[in-house]
Amino acid sequence: MIWSSRSRSSTSPDMESAKYQGPIKLVLFDVDGVLTDGGLHIDGKGEQFKTFNVRDGLAVALLRVHGIRCGVLSGKASPSLDFRIHQLGMDVAVTGRLEKLDALAAICGDLGIAEGEIAYVGDDVVDLPLAGRVGRFYAPADAHPLVLAAADVVADTCGGRGVGREVAERVLAEGGIGLQEAYAPLVAGWSAAGAVQ
């Protein structure tokens, strides 16, 4: 388990335009097929890089400025993923773990939160054990059919195309924060909010 050492920025009261009222305290993202389009760039030395979407980088800042933690729970591990995790200042990251239920239990224990307070975004059958366990299970529009059938919410956006941002906006909307209110703290001070694209 990787915990970000980046200090979380706190927003000043004048930056906040609305108070999040929803049950979700942590949003966890799968990586391949969610934060990326699922493509693997491999040469004779192994995986060299991943392609992320800048919209999802701002999704992390958007959630965190409203008091919601973010993290990744991925079956794969790679140096490029570790770099992105640290770049975004993720609160928690578990990589290289296909047994996602065990990882979920460990995260809940470490953070002192219930499964029902977690939203998860997954796209493939390895994510299915979390459906019905977490508070809200989201799937990208191009997820595997079994995942689409099990998801609480199917996004309009495909994996690697900004689905993380769509989920962030939906989580905030379900907690009583509209789009304009959601972005007000970021627009008021990008660096104060710790925003990274």
C-alpha cells in the first residue's frame, strides 16, 4: 500500500461555496481501462509508459477540495503508475493486487471507514467482487458487459477519456453540489487547492 506523502491543502472558508453532504468519503479508481484506455505500451524491457487524461488529474483536486479522499486500487503495478500517483497526491494507492476485496478490507481498516462510504470505478471482471460491496460502483461506458450489468451507475464517458472527472462531478452532485459550486474553490485558487492536471 502506498500512502502519499504530499500534504493536503486545506481550503479557506471563503473559497468554499458549498458543503458536501453525501455519504462517500473515498473514491477509488481502477487504472487500466479507467484512468487509461487500457492500452499497454510494452517493449523488450517491459511496460514503458501509460497514457492518462488530464481531466482525471483535475478530478482528484476537485474531490479533495470538497473533503473527499481519492486513491487507486489496481491489479497492475508499474513505475509510470507510481509516478502519476505521487504527482496527483493520491491519498491511498494499492497496486499489483488482483484480490481487490482483500485490499478493500485493508483500506477500510486503515482509514477507519465503511465499505458503504467508498465509491469505486472499475471496468473489467476483476472489479466485479466490489460491486454490491462499496457504496457506489461506477463503470466507464466501454466496460465489460458483466461490469456494465453490475454497476450502480454507467458513465457516459469511456475509460481513459475523462471518466474520473465525470464520476467526481456525479459524486459531488449526489452530495448536493452543482457544477458551478463544485469548481468554485478550484477557480478561486488552483495552487491553493493543490490542482494537478
